[in-house]
Amino acid sequence: MSATLSAAAVTVLGTAAAFEKCRLTRAFAADRAEGRLAAPGNEAPPPRPARPERPVLLAPREMPKRAYGGEKGRIGLIHALAHIELNAIDLAWDMVCRFSAEAMPGAFLDDWVRVALDEAIHFEMLAGLLHRLGAAYGDLPAHDGLWQAAEKTADDLMARLVVVPMTLEARGLDTTPTTIERLTRNGDDLTPPALEVIYRDEIRHVAAGLRWFRFLAERRGLDGKAEYHRLMADRFPGGLKPPFNHDARAEAGFPRDWYEPLGR
Ligand SMILES: [Fe+2]
Ligand SMILES: [Fe+2]
């Protein structure tokens, strides 16, 4: 067997069509679980993953204001979340193959393959909801800023873990329960169950980020909390937006005295 895990990752990153990206993610995750992609390899990822022709990607300031409430608002919200999940599939595969020089343990690679699989399931679930509402991923314009976090942290695995799972995915834990409540109050019984699944999985993704951040801090002889603060000041200087979901963050193993002082 000559195929390596990083070659598989590069294949997914180079695949533009969203459902094909998901299908390959499922296939490679099964291969990895069954021992067919055991060799990590050292194929390097492309600077930017391939994306479908639609949705049209717009700069954040060009994004039309999303309709609030009603069927249109619901489609807009689910479409925006689906776009985030598609990006998250690529972020997970990028994590698998970008930092091969770190020679991370197989368990690290297993964790991010599992994350990629979760994100593919999240995307498919949201795309399924759009379909039930008579819409599809690609119908609306989407935000082009999401890959910036990857570009800004392509040089250092600890910085990547701090910005992506420990900041952006942790932010999802803070906001998702409020979104679920609001939708439920508006009589939406379709979207909240999907968001519950995503919420539970994202706690695991944040936990994986923290676990490997701590592993690297120890390997490099650094104090985890001090290094987290140093990297946040350097790579995410705007700080964090409270209120925090302390329960979910605690479940993910995030010490309150790490993130709370960064609230602004
Ligand atoms: Fe997700
Ligand atoms: Fe995630």
C-alpha cells in the first residue's frame, strides 16, 4: 500500500465539489480507521483548498445583510453554517498534512481525521436541511474570509491550534446554545436538532485542540498558559467576545483562567 494519509488529505483539499469532498472524507476516514492509511507521508497541502464555483465568495464587507427570521432568514443562517462546515473539512485535512515536520503521534492524526469526518457529516446535515427548504448550498453568496485563519497560522502548529480549535471553534460553543434557543422560540423544530449534534461534536474538537496544544507545550518546554497568551496576542490580538459558555469550555478542558482574561 503506497498511499499515505497526507496524500489523502491533499486529494480532499484539491477537490472542489462539496459533496465529493464529503464522500472522499468518509472514504479516507474509513481507510484510516481500518489501517489502510497508516503511513503519515509528507505531501504538502495547497495554499488554498479547491472550492466549488458556487457559492460566489465575497469579502466580508461586501456580504449582503442576512434576512432575519422567517423562511429566508432560516435559509440564510443554515447556508452560512454550511459554508463554515465546508471550510472546517478543509481546515481539518490541512491540519493532517501541513505540519508533518512536527512528526506528531498517530493519535494526533487520528483526531483530525475524525474531526474532518464530523465536519463532513455536519455539512451534509445542513445541506439536507437546505434541500428540505427548497434551497441548496451555493444559492447564496458566502464569506471569503474563513481561510485567513489558516493562512495566518500556516507556519506554526501551536498557533494553528490556538486560533482554529481553541478560538474559532470554542466561539461556536459560546454562541450555538443561544442560536438554538432563538430558533426554538421561533417555532423551528428542524434546525435545532442538527445544531445540537454539531454542538456536542464541537466540544470534542475544542478538546482535541487543547490536548495537542498541551502536548506541544510540554514537548517544547513551554508553560501552556503563558504560551497561549503570547500566541493570542500575536495571532488574535482583538481578544475574545464574552459571554463565554463556561460549562462547555470546561467540558473541553479549557481552563477559565486562560481565556477569561482575554474577554473584552
Ligand atoms: Fe462542525
Ligand atoms: Fe469543528
